[in-house]
Amino acid sequence: MATLLYRLGRWAFRRRRLVGGVWLGVLVLAVVAAAVAPAGEDEGLSMPGTESQKAFDLLDERFPQSNSQGAEARLVFQAPDGQRVTARESKAAVADTLGSLEGGDQVASVTDPFESDAVSGDGTIAYSTVTYTVDAVDLTDATKSALEDAAHRARNAGLTVEIGGSALDAEEEPGGTTEIIGVAMAAVVLVLALGSLVAAGLSLLTAFLGVAIAFGLVSALAVPLGLTSTVAILALMLGLAVGIDYALFITSRFRDERAEGREPEEAAGRAVGTAGSAVVFAGATVFIALVGLGVVGIPELTRMGMGGAGAVALAVLVALTLVPALFGFFGGRVLSRAVRKADGLGGGRARGGRAAAGRPGLGTRWARFVLRRPVAVLLVAGLGLGVVALPALSLELGLPGDESKSVETTQRRAYDLLSEGFGPGFNGPLTVVVDLSESADDARATTDLVATTVEGVDGVASVGAPVLSGAEDTAVLTVVPRTAPNSGETKDLVHAIRGAVSGVEAGTGAGVLVTGTTAMNIDISEAMSDALIPYLTVVIGLAVLLLMVVFRSVLVPVKAALGFLLSVGAAFGVLVAVFQWGWAGGVIGIEQTGPVMSLMPILIIGIVFGLAMDYEVFLLSRMREAYTHGAAPGEAIVSGFRHSGRVVAAAAIIMISVFAGFVGMSSPTIQTMGVGLAAAVAFDAFVVRMAIVPAVLALLGHRAWWLPRILNRVLPDVDVEGEALSRAVPAAATVPEAAVRRLPVGRD
């Protein structure tokens, strides 16, 4: 693979105008496609095969005139202090407000709170449910404005009015202040790490181009593939992070090759052949892990995985082709100013000679410190991560609702008013669907039996009157729990109701299904919990197999897998501490604690797996390269840190900055993702790869690189270190040092 990529790097360098033109054309096409494509639709979370989804599908079939998962708004009215909403003036204001909505475009129905018994016991709070004929993303601006204008009319009459439900939900768009700060920090780190504005700008330019293409393609394919803004933001987040890192690794290797006196084209080829091989492997691991999210069976998670995988694949292609092409355009300006101005033996060697004669770098000093005290470093790092991971034992999964939003939003205030007036369970009603098509008894008698059975379940606050379909083959009952939607008691209640109605099913032949948003969230969370261990097992197995192929070792992959588990466990501990317990929640704007979003653990495992393998490959490939060339195990460790330690550290800081930049968004999904990924990368790069890895390798010595003979014969040789490249082109590598200083800058 190294030889093939070497040729690709040299070709891209020589044909830089063609390569640059092709990528520019792809960018234009992606932007145009995104501009002319219609906006995507948020289809909501679904889980085919679960009881909740089966019930929703049945409702769509038996009640075709309605949309079981369509948009809904709840107008919540509260009378002024000391007054009742049932007073004549207040009733008139409510009637006027609701009258302005009836018959409106996209409005299916508007309920009267005084006729539907939607007034609190003390008479101070009432609500009206407005249902729409379309999903929330299909509501026009005019429809949303009409809803807000109606609320404003009631406020002018002296009532407090808040709007809950999905009608005002909006997909979050990237581009906020925190994301810009994250990218700015990444740029600063690049400049400090590379010592050249041109080299830093090159990495940023290629990353932005890849992200722009990925974002454009996601937008263009939003409608045919059902991609949401969350998919686009994940693609942006991952594409930016890995795009910068991959360009940084290849640029750093290019500078190393130039420092050894190789001409630019040769240096570009070798950079792509060596660092590019590691980029291909690292990108492939992220790609496989993200695509593998599809096995969980949640369409939205599958789409997020595919979107992120596409962005990573683009980042790899850009790094392998556009980065060496830009080396040709910028030439010596990619090198630091100090190297370009050096004299004596020549730019690269002059600097290298002084570094060798002077004080060793921080990476070298740290590696030697770990070699002197491997047991102490291993114990401190391992126990530290274990302590941080302890909160993960209390991990609870759920899906965020209006209760997780800021108190500044009308949705959250509506949620609080409904809880105050009707109890916490009112915000998460359950829907019991009775399939009467094969019932042996009278439809109404069977429905009444189901209602009576559900009413007798402990934890049920009320059961609404049944609604029968026109053919009387389906009945729908609304059940209000006594507890809040995300509480453990409500989860137990859903299971209790399902258990209680099983007797009715057996006795009557009717099918009884429990659904609703709350039940669907519970089903998805349980499915996520059940899939977590199998998915983690597959990911760990894949990591061991891939690393065994790359490093031709048994113990190195096992060590990498255990380190990955430590970093993921610590990241989960941070998520629990921040989002469930509220530690430092005020810093990132979390006003309400609750369960960790159910999609996050599996999503974080998939992403962090690939990123962890990034650092493992980039750091250990230099160690392996030194070891195969005869260095002792300890010196191989020092060599790896000398050549890759600073670059890996810079890459990790860049990735942390990018991920942390998304924490400021208001979406709980993106917030959780940003915190989890930033924490996982920090733990994996700076604790696992920088401390635990060298400590374990120091203790293992030569045994770290042991591979049984049978595996040595069976496993393919992917040659990430570029040994075949060194054998194939040993002589054409260097030119006289004086010629290096005279090489043209950016000339074709």
C-alpha cells in the first residue's frame, strides 16, 4: 500500500493544477446541488420492530385521515394571580385566541379546553391542543407565525400563554460563536505546531474544502435519504476534526522528509506513502465503525453513521490528493521560517543538527521519564481513568424532551405550567392502541375491559375515553401516568401496563399495544442498552484484528483495546457527571439534569474507536519503524515520541477544540456529543496513548512485538511503516543540500 500511495503522492504533486481543479469542481457541484435541493425533513426517531413503532404504524393504517406522528402544539393558558381561567373575561380571551387558529392553513383540529375537560383542578391553568396535517418540519412560517400571533392575543388580554409541543421545534444550524472559537483555537495550535502560517493554512484549507463538500452533499441528499440537521452537524464536526488532523500528519511527514534533504516531489511521495498509509488505515477504522452503527436498527442512527462516514472518507481522499498537490503550489513555504532561513549545511539539516546537539524535545524527555518509571506511570494513569469512569456505573439512558430545554424557551415554560396544573405525568401521556380486528367480543366491551384493566395498574393517574375508528376495528385510549416522562417509575409503568393487558389479549383475541412518545423513547433507550455490549464487543474485536494486521503483534492490539475501554469508560463517566448529576452544567448552559441521550453511548463508541486507532497508528508506526530497523524496544519508544509525539498532541488538541466548539449549541444531542467526544479524545490521546501505551511497551520489551509464526504467515502485510518503500526507492531520495535551498517555490 505504501508504494501505491507513494506514486499517488508524486502524481498529485506533479499534476497539482489538475488535482486542484477537480476538487474545486467537486466543491462547486456540491454547493450548487445543496442550493437547489429542497430542505430535509426531520422524520423523528423510530425503531422498527418495537411495540411502540408497530402501534404507530397501525394508527396510520386505521386512521388514514390523521398523522399519528404529525406536528402538535399545546397552547397553555394561566390566569393572573388570584383569578381563574374559567372567569368570563378569561374564557372570552381563550375563545378569541383559539378562534383565530381554527380553519387555518395546515390546521387539522383545535380543542376547546372548557369542553374537553382540559382545566386544572384549581381552575388557574387550561390548555388547548392544536393538531396539524403535516410534520413539524413541513409547517410553513405563516403557520408558525399564526400560532405565535394567537398566543400574543391572549397575552394582550392579561393571560400568561406558553406554547409546547413539536410545532415550534426548529432544526439547529451550525455556525455559532462557540464553533468559531473552536476552529480559531485549532488554527492557533496548527501555527504553533508547524511554525508556519502557510502550513497551518494548508491544513485548514483542505479540511474546510472536505467539510464543505460533505455538508453540501448531505444537504443535497437530505430529502431522498431523510437526512436531518443532526446528520449534517455530525458530518461537519467529524469532517473538520479528522480533516485537519490528517492534513497535519501528512504535512508534518513532508517537512521531515524535506529536512532530510529530499526534493519536494520525492518528499511529497514519501509523506503520502508513509503518513498517508496511516491516514488510510485510521480513516478506514472510523468509516467501518460508523457504518456499523446501522446494525443497531435505528434509522436516524444509521443515517448519522453514514453521514459521518462519508465525511471521513472525503477527508481521507482530500488528504491523499489535495494536500500533496498544495505542497507543489506552496513549495518551501510549507517549511517553517527558521528552516527556510537556516544556513550552513542547509535548511533541514541545519535545524536538525542543532536539535540533536541541544536539549532533547519534550516528547523525548517524557518518553525517557516513562521508561524510567513505567509501573508508577501505569498505576497513576490507569487508576485515574478508573476513578473518572466510576460515575458511568450510574448511567441512565433516555431521550430529551421539553424538560431539558432552557427556561428561557416557551416550550420549557409550557412544560412547567402543565406539570403544575395537571401533574408531572401529563407531559408524557401513553397511548394504548387496541386492535379489534380479530376480537371475539363486542368492540366496545373489549375496549372497556382494556380501559378498566389499565386503570387498575398502579401509577396510572387517569385513562381517557376511548376513541374508535370508523370501522370500529381499532380503539385508542390516552393514559396519563403519575410520574414524569423520563423517570424510572414511568418506565416501570409502561412494562406493567403491557403485562396487565396480556391477559385481555389472551381472553378476547384483541391486540393491545402501548405507544406514544414516552413509550417510544423507553423502547429506544432499552434497545440502545441491549445493543451496547454486543456493539462494543464487535468494535473491540475489530480493533484487535486490524491492529494485529498493522503492527504484526498480539500484545499491542490487546493493550490498545484495553486502553480504548478505559478512555470510553472515562468519557461516559464525564457524561453522567455533567448531564445526570449537573456537575459544571452551568458552564455549558445545562439547566436541567436528566438521563444521557440514548443514542450517545453507541455513537461515541463508534467515533472514538476510530479516533483512538488514529493516535495508536500514528504514534506506534514510528516505534515499529525504529524497532524493525534494529532499535532496542526502549529506544524505539523514544523514537516514536521524538518524531510523532508533538504532532499527535497537536492533533488531539485540535480535535478537542473542534468538538468542544459544538458544546455551546442549544441542541441536547449536539451538546452531549461535543462533551463526550472532547472528553474521550482528551483521555485517549493524553492519558492512554501518551502514558499507558509507552509504560506497557516498556514493561513488555521485545515481547510487545511478538507474533506467532502461523499468524505471521496468514496475516497480510499492509506495510504502514513504508518498509517496502524504503527498499524500492532508496537512492532517489536526496539531492545536494545547496540545491534544496535553491528549489523553486510553487513552480510547475
